[in-house]
Amino acid sequence: MDNRSKHIPSPKKLLYDRIAQQGPVSKLDLLNIFSLTKSTMNRLLEEMTKEGLVIESGFGESSGGRRPILYQINPSYGYILGLEVSRVYSSLGLFDMQMNPKSIVHWRMDQTFTPEKFLDYVVHQVRVFLRDHQLEARQIIGMGIGAVGPLDRKKGLILQPLHFPATGWNNLPICQLIEERTGIRSVLDNGANTALLGERWAINGASIQHMLYVHVGAGLRFAMMSHEGIVYGTMDMEDAMGQMIIQTDGPRLNNEGNYGALEAFVSVKALEQRARTVVSLGSDQILNRYKVKAEKINYDVLVQAFRDGDPDATEIFIQAAGHLGIGLANAINLFHPETIILGGALIHSHESFFRTAVDVAKKNIYRYSEYLPHFSLGTLKEEAVVTGAAIIVRNHMVL
């Protein structure tokens, strides 16, 4: 299923989506939104109520006559699975139709998590969810997958992801494999897009037209939303921000990508490499305090050193935050979104990392005095990807 298809939704689907988005809503409110006659609206609401798509949820405020009946989508019409495929942590969530999480599990990805083991684990967790919530497989509407790119969304393929700890992930038909193993229809998008959809849903009700989401971890992942819709390019854009050049003829990360690209300064691998360079130049504070050898310095050690106030680790992280701020300013200057949400391991390493990146970004935003964007750590955080993945399935229901 191509989540960029030009399929024109039916009036019933448009009505369902509006009720899902707005929450309890009256017939009059819906008539003010849609160019439908009162009889057509009555017919559609009756059909949707009979089919179990929507339910009556009480009465609204009276404007002089009888109090109007309010409608909302039926949370138990069906259930949706959201799956995150990531380099460090992956997740699986079960949601009702109102996106209330029923169960969510997270697990650490390591060199043993080949696609075969990953699929075995997902299938097992799906069975656990069904058992725990006394559901049958036919009640599952579908599974949305938010994965590390690059992707071919139309074909449901994970193409050539970088920095995966296990082998076998290149050109992986993830949707086909999920459907074969579970019988559940699946749809694929990159994790940055689904995270942005999830975070936008979490702040539903706010008047936000343009948003930017940036995830900073093993790599840099980003997504853009304009006029409430995800912005798609000809190619999968998830890793594009990481390849933004911020220093001409600068370093490359693992001899891949652009020279001087942002990911060579701001990513888990970049920070680990920087720490090993510092140690090789004679600074052994981290080695002595945390009892590690130079080649064993990893991100977990660096984060602990940063939080403990180690000067070398602090300098490494704050320099990276400054570079991220420049990258953020460049991205923000392209289309001036109202809200910028930041997530990922580096963002959550310490409050000073987030604060430094935001401060540097603000100083380099064009027309900042006239334009004041809101920077946020998000509401859903580590559950944003699976929530947004589930929303994709609901958005593509055919009614």
C-alpha cells in the first residue's frame, strides 16, 4: 500500500477522519465543515453508527434548543499495531482507534537482531498482545511500520540502512515478511515521518500548520510537515539533514556520505570518534575514572561522563550541540515552521545539550525577532514513532 497514493477519500472517510481529529463533535459542527445536505449527513452518521465506526458520546451545550448529540469514533471498532524499526531501540505498540495505547514494548537492538530474529520477536509480541487483551487477529486493522531509511515505501522495502548492528537488513521486504508471518496488512514509512505524525496528534487542537522533527542518535533523521501533511520528496528524505554540509572539506563519518556533513559532527559515532581522538592526544581522565580502554569508549560511557561533569565529555557534547544548532538553523530557515520537535539519544543526554542547540539555532535563524518558533522535546518521546505508525494505518482505512 503506497501511503502517497492519490486515492480520493469517500465522504464517509472524510467525515470519519474529521470526527477522529476533532473528538466529540455535533452534527451541526460537521454541517458547518462539510458541503453536505442535512439529509446526507443524517444518512452517513446513521450508517457509520450502525457499522460501529462512530458512537454517540453524550450531549453538547445548548444554544437555545435541545442539546445536540455528540459523535466520536468508536475506540473498539478495531485495533492497530505500530512497529518501530530502529538501530538502537525498537518498539511495538497496540492501539485502539482513538490511539489510546493498550500495550507498548521496547527492546534493545544488538548484533544478534538479524531480520529473522527481529521478525520472530515481533510475531511473538503480537501473539502476547492478542492473548493479553483477549483479541482475535481479525480485529487488527493493520500494522504501521516506522523504520530507519532509506526506504521504498511503495514496495515496502528497507533499502540500505547505515549503522545497523546486525547484518541482513539491506533490501528487506519488511511489509511482505510481516504480512506472511502474521497475516496483518502492513504499511511502511520512515520513522521520522511517523514520529512527527505522532507528536502532531499528541498536541491535537493547537493551530499548527508547519512543523519540523529532528531525531539525533546513531544518525540524524528529520521530517517536515506543511499544512498538516508530511512533505515527501522524490527520494526518501529521512537522512537528508545528516548530509547537510556545515564545513567545506570537513570530515566524513565512516568514510561515507558528504565531506563536512552534519552527521560527522553530531551523531553517536561522531562523538565516540571524537572521544577516542581526545584520549589519543593524551587526556586520560575518562579512561581512569570509568576504567575503560581507549578502544572501548562508547556512547554509554560518554553520556555518564557528561552527566558526571567530566570536562572532556562536556566539551565533546557541547561542541556537538553547537553544530546541531547550526544545522537546525539552516533547516528552519528553509520554511520557518511554527514548532520544532527534537528527539533522540543526544537530545536527551542532558538538558544542556538541548538548551545549547536551541540557543545556537535561535542566534542563526533569519528574521528571528519577527519569527519566534517553539522548540520542544515532544510529548510522546520514545513512543512517537509507534503512535504515528498506527495513525498511518487509520489514515489509510478505506470506508
